[in-house]
Amino acid sequence: MSVWVRMLYSCLVDADYLDTEKFMTEAVPQRGGSDLLPTLLERLNAYVKPWFPGNTELNKNRCAILASCMEKASLPRGIYSLTVPTGGGKTVSSLAFALKHAVKNGLDRVIYVIPYTSIIEQNAAVFREILGENNVVEHHSGTSFDDNEEIGTENCFQKLAAENWDAPVIVTTAVQFFESMYANRPSQCRKLHNISNSVIIFDEAQMIPTARLLPCVGAMASLASQFRSTILLCTATQPALGDLFRRFSSDQHITELCPQTEENDRIFHRVTYRDGGVLSEEALAEELRQRNQALCIVNTRKAAQTLYARLPEEGRFHLSTLMYPAHRKQVLDAIRERLKNGLPCRVVSTSLIEAGVDVDFPAVWREIAGLDSVAQAAGRCNREGKRAASESVLTYFQSEHAVPILQRIHVRAAQEALKNHRDPGDPKTMDGYFSVLRSLIGENMDASGTIRTLQENPLPFETVAKGFHLIDQETYTVYIPRDAGERICLPLREKRARREDFRRAGQYGVRVYERHFRELYDAGDIHLLSSDSAILDNLELYDPQMGLSLRSDAGKAEFI
């Protein structure tokens, strides 16, 4: 009932905004300027046609996965999964399924939900290349528009479509999507009615926070059962969610688009797993120094900084969410260039590099976390299959330091699944991991009490909106006026910023927790813009290699 009321509210709010917009402008704003879905499907077909039948065994298998998705697209609306090994081409395959499925079933749009703001632009760029600039709209905290208010421009369409998701392809974040589903503010709810009658792809579905799993599945189940939407759970490591969907609708089941086979596992077996045991920072740094090109992924931002400092200066790189998005993009471009040219390249990163970041290292180290994280890290090793699996090693290891609180259950589940020297790359091991994880979580999948509140009273909209946040801790934004960010942050500092200015500034924003934000404020290092945002005044605190310096760092949740 609560979703129905929100949907009706969304229709009312959007109609009111559109009528006001029309009244306040001399001409009708440029809406509906995109192509029809059948046209986009033709473009995608033309784009992938040269790929077939594939010039290598790996590419032939990618083509087979794509063909399977296209074939299954004629199925009726429902809930589907696409479980494809990392490097199997799931981004384009899932888009192909979504477009053809939407055309066959009379659906209106495709919504692509991604966990990381750090990779959303990469995926959106792929979609624009295939479908055309004016058919793909991004909506997330880092969205940037040119400062051009002239009606009739392409820029205007992008801005307007981001407000109510009136476009054929929307690319957004899990935070934006799920928090909108439980919101009560007009600006957040305005787009909800356009989520109905859509194909909604959840990329890296296993990354939905376990403490919010029940309300997230509840939202997806409601969209599938009541609002004519198709749900696609897309990942290399599929979580077990079938029983949760059936809690909300007993006749719902998940259909796999591309069932895993031993042949698939063999072809996509590109790495050899090695148990590195417990490694000190010095021992780990020494192992990395022995390799010309290596990637190491650790669990906390603090660990990433200290390990980075131990590496040789030539060709060392650091990545974490303490770096603003535009900065991370520059670093990733430099990393890809050195990898391509065979130059020394040793990278220390937090988990942000694991999902969707297209890099290919000959060797990868991963501090033990969830087993799904180990599998995602393996996707950055020998990604294109150009080296033998025996020469491409993924080393998983334990740190000497305590496991962060938010990751302890996942680490325990991974350790249990890996007992008796089980292979992390074996699908049976991954199934065992998710089984153990669910047993450890138990019923603790609704920490905000959202579903319980709605079951007791379906209409407490303000209570639910205040209580539901996808990330456990509220974050604050610190804008960095560095490089182009200096000009972009100026309207914010002078209090003449419009919404477009804040969207543009998102490329120069770093998200921190309340304690860090208060420390910066108490030290006089930031210029306050609002209760939850500020501009960094003390630029000495932003390191060109490691990003924003925090006086204390808990190193928690990287996906924001």
C-alpha cells in the first residue's frame, strides 16, 4: 500500500512540476527528445554484430552469453538473474537483454543501478557510445552538467530528464534508487512513476548491504509484482535471494538467463588462487616490490595509505574514496597507460576498484573480506586471458590488524567457506559462502526497521524516509577547490550556486563521516556551506597522491 501511495504521489508531483514548467517558459521545454526503444535496439544489434562469432575462445564464449541473453529476452516480465564470470561481458549482455525485453513486452525504459559512484560514468559512457548521447541520462551525486540554461539544447534535455527519469536509459546509483523508493520528499518521489513499466538492472547485486537486504528486496518485489517491471540481478557472484522475494510475493521466482556450466568455468578460469596466510605490511610490501606490475586491494583507507608509503616511488599509485571522482579518473587513466606500455605499475586500492573498473594486472593481492570480493578482485587479474592461468595469481591474505566491524560477518563466512583448502574460484565454494553468510546474518536484514514499520502501519512516510538509509552512517561532503574544482566551487562559496552547480561540483567532492567532518570544522580547515557540506580551505590537507588527509580514519564503507 505504501508503494501505491508513493506512486500516486509521484504522478501528482511530476504533473504539477511539468505544468508549472510549461507555464513559466515561453516555449515547451525540450522533453521527449530521445529515440524510441526499437531504434536503440537496432543500434545495439549493429554495434555487437562484428563481435560474432568471436576471434578467440574467450570472445566466442562472450558472444554465446550475449546470444543467450538476446534469446531469453522474449520471455515475459519477471525476475531474472545473469550470473556471468568477471570479464564475461555482462554490461553489454545485460543491456541487450533489457532493450529487447522492453521492446517485446511494451516497457518504457531501462534503468541501470550501480553500487559505485566511482564507476558509474564508465558504464554510462559505454551506453552512450552504443545508443547515442541523448538517450542515456545519469542521475547521481557526481552528475555534472554544463552551465547552459538555453531551452532546446541537448544539455537542457539531460537536466530535465534527470529530474523525473523521463528518458529511455537511466544510469543511477543504488543509494539514489532505493532511498527514492522509501522517500517522502517531492524531488525524490517525482521519478517513481517512471520506474514502473521498466527493465531495472541491478549491477553487482551482491553488494546490497546485508543490513538493508529486506527493504531492498521488498522494493524490487513490489515493482515486479505490482508495477509491471522486470528485475535483472546481474553479477559474477549471485547471492541467494529467492526466498526473500517469496516473502513479498509467494509466486515470484528468479530465472537464470545464462546457467553456469563447467565449460564456462573452464574458459573463464583465468587465475590461480593462492592462500597467502597472514601477511605483515612489510612482508606484503616486499611481495609487491618483487612484481613489475601488481594490484593490492585492502579493506580500509588507512591500510591503503600505509602500504602505499612502503612501495617504490616509481609507478606507484593509490586509490580510495578520499580522492574526489575527477582525481580518481585521472589516476586510473595513468594506470591503464602504464599497464599498456609494460611500465612499472604497483597500485594499492580500497574495494572501489573491484566492480566494473576495467584494468588488467598480471598479479593481484586481496585482503580477505567477503568471498565475493575475492572473486571480484580476481576479475582485475588476467582480465583478457592473454596470460596462462598458472602465471596469473590472485593471492588472498589476512592482515595483522583487526577486521573492520562492518566486514566481520563476511570474513567469518569466507573463512568457513574456504576451510579444507577449498578453491575460491569453484562455484560450489561461492554457494557455500552465501549459505554461511545468510545463516550468520539470520533475520538481521532490516536494521532500519523499515519493513516492520510498514507491516504495522503502511502509511508512516516521514518515519520510514528518516529511518531508511542504504549506508549505515550518514556521510558529509567536502568539496575540493583544486584544479578545475577551484572555478567550479566558486559559486558554492559565494552562495549563488544553483542545483546544476552542486551537480558539477560532485566531481570534486569527497564523502566523509560525521566525526571526520567535525574534526575538519573544529580545526578551521573547511568553509561550511550547509549542515552536511563544506569547501576545503586548507588545501595542504589534500595530498596529490592519497587525497584528503583525515586525522583519524575508521576506513569503513567504500561504496557511496
